[in-house]
Amino acid sequence: MRPIRPPFAARREGSARRGTSSVLAAVGLATALALTATACDSSGKTTASGDASASASASSTGDGKIKIPDNIRQKLKEHGIDIDKWKNGAWKNWNRDQWLREADEFINPVIKDLWNPDRMRKANDPDKGVSDNDLSGDQGVTDPTPAPVRAQAVRAAYHDNAPTAGKVFFDSPEGTMVCSATVVEDPAHPGKSNLVWTAGHCVHAGKEGGWYRNIAFVPAYNNSGRTAAQLQNATRQEVAPYGVWWGDWARTSQQWIEEGGRTGGHGASYDFAVIHVTPEKGNGGKSLEETVGSALPVNFNAPAVPKVDSITATGYPAAAPFDGQKLYQCQDRPGRLSILRTDPTMYRIGCTMTGGSSGGGWVETGPDGKPALVSNTSIGPVSSGWLAGPRLGAVARSVYESVSRKFANQ
């Protein structure tokens, strides 16, 4: 990755209580090569993020609007937040006292047409049971730095070649931001999922902040693979052919909330999130999965690194030399990266994708011969060349199942 400057380099520094050495010592990287998370802001720089264990507290009405329960409205008022004023622009106030942080404070009311083509374009700049102990076999292990693998452009139409991929847009104190994401299956609604998988730092700023705002998912963004110049006067249908889907519930790990920060590697092993979405303008009752025609299963029993032959990472890199408008992939045999000996070892692959690719899905062929999501892009060095993503175990499964259960009877 190209060097990324704070606050857009979404690295995380662990809490002092962990008392363990950083990934820089483990990998032998120079201080200047501090790991950076890979979301991007409107200038193309990587964004600051953290970990967030987040549960949205709003419910979908089924018509593309999000209803805020009365008890949540009251809690928001305690923070000085009025929902109606919020939707009319008050969300731009990032006063520390009004930056909602806790899991039950997540709100994301639909603001119709906020994510217009121009705003999206400029948001440049992610049968064995498995428990945490089962993942400990690789803990504390770091393999040699992989050789860079040049990211390859996905052939348009993206929907035909990577139907589950898309972009997550959101607002932060630094401006409009973007990450990548993947449509995943919902066990509570087979064939009718409204779940999206991304990185924790794409929904919450971590221990020094709170929930990001106006979080929305656009599947198959720029499906026809147009250049930035060609998108100057594009319509919303051209950039978002399958609609804009707003998050009405989100969750990530408590580790991410407590330890996520702007720089460093702490919390990266738990840097994942699940968003439940609803269409901005209604969709005739069709789910996200029905709309795009596909959703990936999530493998929480993914094998240890030495047993994985190949992983394919997909995303919309936005930092130079990319511009965030096109979809790319990297395929490589993963190695191991240890952030902390107390945390699960991460997957690491060679890849030249940059900021904006955060949250993008990592896919491996499962035991049944079919593709399954096994990780997501979390971190990379300030100079592009490799990416790392968490191995998904019991914590990730808990996050995923909690979102599924929330909407099981809806």
C-alpha cells in the first residue's frame, strides 16, 4: 500500500491492559511502516478506525424507512440528539458528547438521496466446532512477508463476476468514507438474506470514538466498470443498479470497541462486522440476496493457514494508484501474521490493493467445493504489498448469529 497518513490510516493501538508487544516487533517492521487499516476518505487517504462491537437499535418498517423506538429516542435526547433535526443535517455535529458509542446507541435513520452519485464517487478513501482455543495453534506465529501480488481488475459487469461484492459508504468526522463489503447468507432467512459482512473499523471508530453515520451498502457499485471521468455525470441507477441499502442494525466484536484505534495492530484479529440492511426506497419486498441473486456462506471453521491453498480477496481500492471506482481482486496462498500472542493469528496475503479495500471479503473454496467467506481485509503496511485479515472463529460467529437472530421473526 502507498504510505497512508493519520488520521486516515486506520491502525489500532491496543489497550494498555494487554501489556503485549505490537505487531511491529513481531514482524520486524520499521516504525515508519506502521500497519494501517484500509478504509478511505474523500481525499483518497486511508481512514482512521477502530474496533466496534455495535448493535443497531432501530428496526426496519419494510418500506425503506427505519423506525427509531421511543426508548432509543429518549436515550438520544439525553445526548442532545433529536432524530428529525438529525436527518436535516444535525448528524454533521461530531461533538464528543453527541458521538454515540455504546452498542445499544447505534442509529442510522435513512436520509433519502443523501448518497447521490457525486457523493459516492468522491468518497475515495475496510464438522468440527471452532472455539478461540481451537484457533490458538497459530498464535504467536508470523511467516516471512509475502511477495506483492498485483491486484487484477474484475471484469465488468461486476454482478456477473463478483455478485456479492459492493461498497459501504459512511460519514465520519474526517468526511465521507468508503469501505468494501460482501453479501453473506442469513441462517434465519435462507435465500433471503439482508446481511452484509465488512470490517469493524468501517462502522465504528473504536476506543477513541463511536459509531459512524449514514452507513449504506451499494452492491455492484459501478457495475459497468466505468472510469472516474465517465462517472462524472452518471445517474444513480448507473452507479447503484441494485439500489442503496441502509444499515438498520450493525454489530462487531467487543474487542474492536475496546481496543480499536487509529494506528497499530491491536484489535485487528477481531476486526469484522455484520450489517443488516434495508432498501432506501423499498424493493417490492425483495431481500438483498434476492436482488443481487447471490450470498456467500461464512466459514467459521476455516482451516489453519498451512492448510489453505489459496484465498481470493476482493475490494474497491481507493488510495493511489487506484481511484475507488473499480473492483479488484488478489489471489494468493496465505501466510500467518501475529499481532499479539494473546490474539488469534491472522491470514496474510501478498496484494497491492490500497485504502478503500477494507472490509472486502476473503474467499476460499470450502470442504464442499463451493466458495465461502473466511475473512475480510483489515490491515496492511503503509507501503502497499500485502493485506491481513482475521481468521473467523467463535467471536465472529457470535457477532454474525446475533444479527441474524435479531431479525429472525421479521
